Amino acid sequence: MFYESTRGPAEPLGTAEVITAGIAPDGGLYVPRKLPELPWREWIGLDYGAVAAGVLRLFADDLPAESLAAAAAVYGDGRFGAAGPAPLVQAGPFGVLELWHGPTAAFKDMALQALPLLLSASARLTAAGREILILTATSGDTGKAALEGFRDVPGTRVCVFYPDGGVSAVQEKQMLTGGGANTFVIGVRGNFDVCQSAVKAAFTSESLRKSLAERQMLFSSANSINWGRLLPQIAYYVWAYLEAVRQGRAEAGAPVNAAVPTGNFGNILAAWYARRMGLPLGRLLCASNRNNILADFFRDGCYDTRREFYRTASPSMDILLSSNFERLLYEAGGRDGKKIRLWYAELRENGRFQVEEKVLAACRAVFTGGWTDEDACRAAIARVWRDWGYLLDPHTAVAWQMAESYRAESGDETYTIITSTASPFKFAPAVLNALTGAPPANDPWADLGALADRTGWTLPAALAGLKDKEERRDVLLAPDEIVGWIERKFA
């Protein structure tokens, strides 16, 4: 299996090399040169770990078999709780794929529990004994999942950068507690897009790379810009489809739609890869909140960041620069790296770019974009609880609302799986507000207990006692201070 950069040309690299590198030196993202065929019918009846192992083996053919087995084993060793890694729960007309039963109560655990093992195995083959410095920008959930997954992993140091004031109280508390000796948590003044752009600038800084190389260190990433983060996410769409078949919701080979709350585009892109490999997924419903840049793109083909940025009840989707969207555009644009470079140069210079009609048509052939405002999100949480006794977090509620709207507008009755990305307790103030109509309390920790009492749902172990844990934030930086801080700290 070989990979190339979306901004090529570049020498093709193997899986171990791209996982270690994280991002291409030219700022592009690595993509497989050719996708393998997915033998999903052969996996009917397998448990989640076996399905994940099968997906990993299709791509990581240069990693030792025992390393892949160890990465897949995380899904069966108890860290995902009694419910299993990804139960498919029926709620009214839809299946809800619960991806939040891991150690941080968010879907990022599904990849970030396996990635440290994949990265360690890759580094042993490619890094020549150098230490890996992992830089991760987070809109909320990736940060804690990365800190948890890489905590005290030998040969790694992990820096998590998050937008100060741009995550929920529970998300921030999770990141500021429970880190290891090799982890660093940095607040950044500004929104997630500013934070992410500054971290990508650090990745592509030749002087910083050179300084780190002199200290026998090299960069990698735990964001889904790293193919090693995206790869395990393909597995849960395969699993979800097989579960729908097992439960009798769909005939084997019949299409199943997926509605995905979308911010940085990695989650829904994993579904697209599974579909391209032969999994019978139908429409992919790309659900946005009020930061609806992707919904606008799927309407008119213009990616335009010149708009107001909104802070919403679904902060992990408060994103205008969706990094993984570049991978889709590369494929839809005929795998033309020159075209990608031109579009993203225009984005940097003018804040927008327009794709030609055939590129937009290729995207529309699979994706439907839509968005949900805050009132509709709250109404969806209340309605689903009232009608079906199922509790949605605000991100999942955005996807639910879009799935309902799409079905009503299109008449498409295809069985639909909604990707549930976080426990509702991670956003207890917003969920309580939706259920009761009362304004959120000033104490988000009291809201955790109040939500459990009101609904009878069990507070996840990852959040129990969180309020009283000791916090540690290493520093608060302006975006243009990030490169200098990394150099002083590590180089």
C-alpha cells in the first residue's frame, strides 16, 4: 500500500511512513494511491475487534501482524465498557451508532486508543530511534482522547492546543486533568480555525523541523489529518453496516444511509472511504451546525470562509476550515495536486475558492449537505427524548435533525444510521436546557447529576469525579506564539 500527498508531486510512501509523518512536508494530506476492495460479506458475524483488524490489514501491510493485532485488541480489553465499542441502538426510525463508550466519552477514542500502538509500530520501522513530538489542535474531544491514548507512551511527547473559551466546561476540564509526564496542554487565543492553522504552520516550518531534527525529534499528529487516525474510523462504519444486517434492519447488500455531525470532515470521510471500498452505504448526510460552510459548498461549490464564526452548543463542529475536506476534493477533482494547491492558495489569499461544476457533481453524487440552527437542535433533543426515550447530545441532535429533514424532503426511506459522537453528559447544561427550557445553571458539574436524575441515564465513569481533579494547563498563547513556544520547549 502506497500513499501520495494531496498537493503532490511527492515520492510515494508506505503506511508506516505516513503514520509517523502525520502530514506531508508540502502541507498536503496523505491519501492511498489505490483503495483495496472491502470483503465485508466475509466479516458478517465477527466481533468488533476482528472487523477492525480486517480493516487495518487491508492498508497497513508493512506493519508487523502482531502490531496490528495489538491495535485491534484495544476494542475487546475492557476499556470501552460493558456496552462494547460501538453499539447500534434503535431509536425511533433511526439506528444510532454510539461511539462514546471509551475512556473519554467521545468518538475520538475509537481511533485514539489504537493510534498510539500503530504510531509506535510505525516509528520503530521509520524513525530510527528519534522521539515523536505529536502536535494536535482540538475543537474539544480530540484533545482529551489524544492525551489519554498517548499518556506515558515511551518515545512520544504530546502537545494539545485548544481554543481558549471555545470548548465546553467538561471538555476543558478533561484536557486539564489526568495527563502524563509526556503531555502538554496549551490554550490558544482565538477560535479553532485560528488554532488549527497555527499548528499546521508549525508542521510546515522548515526551521522548526531542522531544530527538532538536531535534537533527534520529529513531528507527527493525532488529528485526523494523520492517516493513522482516520484508518480505524473506517472500521466502525463497516461494523455499523454489519450490525444493521444482523439486526434485520437491512438486507445484506442493500444500501444504508449515514448521517454524520461534521466539523473537520474526518468522521464522514471515513464513511466515504468505506463506501468507495465497496461497503453498501447510500447517501452520506453531512450535518453542520450554524457554522454551515460545508452545507453551502454542497449547494453551490463555493468554499467561502468570509462569514461570521458562531460559538454553539455543539462546539466540536464550530469549524470553518475543515482539514479533511481536502482529501475529498483531491478525489473529486481527479487526484490533481496542482488543482488542490491552487484552490488552497486562493483560500489563503482571498478566503474562498470555487470548484468547477464537475467537481461539485462528483461530491453531490454521494453527499447531501444540510445544517441545523440552535433552536432546531434543542427541539430535536427534547422531541427525541419525549417520543423515543433516547438522549442526544447536541452534536448528534444536529445529525438527527438533518436525517429527519432529508427524509421528509427527499422521500428517501432508506434505513439510516446516525453517528453519535459524544455522551450527552459531556454537554449536560445544553441538554438540560433543551429538556426543561430553563437556562443553564452556572455550575456545569451540578448539571451532570441533574441530568442523570432527570433521565435515569448513568453518568459515564470518565466524567464521574471530574470536578475535583487537579488541573494543569501549561500555557496560554496567541496563535503567532506557538512556533516560538515549541522551539523553546523542545528544540
